[in-house]
Amino acid sequence: MKTSELKDKSVDELKELITTTGSELFQARLQNFTNQLDDTASLPRRRRDVARIQTELRRRELETLAESVKQALAAGETK
């Protein structure tokens, strides 16, 4: 999954995606533990996908926080 794909999604879609990807990662880890997983390279790939999604959610959170700070500073300067 690319970050450009994540930027097009809404926050709700990202939260849903992180739960599904997290559960897929959990299932893959269980399969790896029981030697049923054929593609072991999928584990770090899924882990990185979860990290990318979390990063995008945090970036958006910080953007909204920065906007609210800018608005508060602008309102304070006009007084």
C-alpha cells in the first residue's frame, strides 16, 4: 500500500483499514507460528502497512491541531 493511496482515504476509512490490516497481521503471525504461512515476507509488509496508516492518521491529527492553534493565535491578535 502506498502513501498516496492513503492520502485519498477519509479518516473513517483509514480507521477501518487499520483494523482489518491489523487482524490480517495477527492471522499471518499465527499461521507463521504454526508453520502454515507460505509467504513469510508478508509479515513485515503488513507491519509496514499498519505503520503507514498510523502515520497518516497522526499527520492528519497534527494538521487539525495546527489549524486550531493558528485560528486561536489569529483570534488573540485581533483583540
